[in-house]
Amino acid sequence: MEIKGKLALVTGASSGIGEAAARALAAKGAHVLLVARSAEKLAAIAREIEAQGGKARAFAADLGNPDEVARMGEAVRTQAGVPDILVNNAGAGRWLPIVETSPAEARQMIELPYLAAFYVTRFFLADMLARKSGHIVNVTSPASYVAWPNAAAYIAARQALKGFSEALRLEAAASGVLVSLVVLGEVESSYWQHNPGSRAHVPKGPARPLSTLQAAESIVEAIERRKRYVIRPALLRLLFALEAFAPGMALRG
């Protein structure tokens, strides 16, 4: 898809991967709609994008709340229109052993990313299907494909997002609406500060962490090249193949 001139909505856009993706899409000429909970952060990023010659608008919402999503969606549709590009990036969750994960944290990890992606996609999907165009990008981690110790609630939520993405692709296949799953390894972002204790449970591997810029470039690649899957770093493909061939062998804690 040609990004220039398109309307692109990015969730989780107040920091990290979402912010980088919003800036990258704006640099490509998209009119970017920034969505997250922090109105102040979103407004500041939107001002910076516009100061650099881009187009951006902020819409604050708690995406784990379906009523908030509906309110945000109506505002977007009224003020900007139906997005051509939807990047479901919002996510949360600490990587902890099950006995250290509270029920509230487990519920939050289902709300973000899975239910947030479901709510936002559902709000705009009927319009996209009627228009017969659109590109939905769901951003996830290797947890969608492999499991490791001490992150059970997080892994369950990410595997739900993968299942949602693949089912959504089948539903939208004949309509002209594309669905991409972008799988990113460890990324140096503010996620780790927002989810203390998680980094101690990251499986060890040879690949260096990605930058938020590299993560954003992967999202842009999925859109421009109309790719169903983008996996970074590429070494993860071997990991996933090993897991499919010999479940449980790819990662061990």
C-alpha cells in the first residue's frame, strides 16, 4: 500500500514502538491518528510531528474499555474518517511466574493487547469491509509462537492476538482488507520501565535487541509490501520452525 495520503491510526502511540511507528508513518506522508491513554503525551507528539511538516491528531482513550473505544472511534470517524491503516500496537504486562501474577494483572494483559485489538478493529472493520479497502497490522512478540517459563499470562494474551489475527485474515480475505502480523523480538523501549521485573525473564538468545526505529520500519514494511507476516530479527524464523518441529525444545528456562 502507498502510505502517502493515507489515514493511519496507531494505538499505544504515546511511547516506544507505537510512537516510533506513528512518526515513521507521518514521515511517509500519512495523516496519523495517535491513540493511547495519556492525552498530554499524545498532544506533545502530535505537535512535534506537525512541526516537522507532518499531519497528526491525538485521541486519548483507555483501549481496555469498550465504551472508551466506542467514544474514541466515533470521534475519529467524525473528525477524520475511517482509517486506511490500523496499527494495533497497544500492549501491557509484566513477565512473572504464575504465583506472582495477580488476577488483575492477568486480566489487564488480556485487555492489552488482545481485547484492545479486538475492540478497535471491530469498531472500524464494517466500514473497511464496505469500502473494500484497509490494512490492519497487529504487533506482537515471539510469545505468539513459543512459550517459556515465568511469563504465562503474557504468553497466553499474545497467543490470543495471533489467533485473532489469523481468523480476522480469513474473514476479510475476499473484501480487500489486508491483515498483517508483525512479530518483534526484544526491543529497547520504555516497555521495560513500565513493566518492572519482566526483563529478568527474557529468554537468552544471540540476537541483539531491536531499536524502536527498527521496529517501526518493520511495521512500515508490512504495509508497503502488503506482507502477511514480518518477523524481526530474521533468526526468529528458525526458532519458530524448531518449535513447530519439536514443541518445547525451542526455548527452555
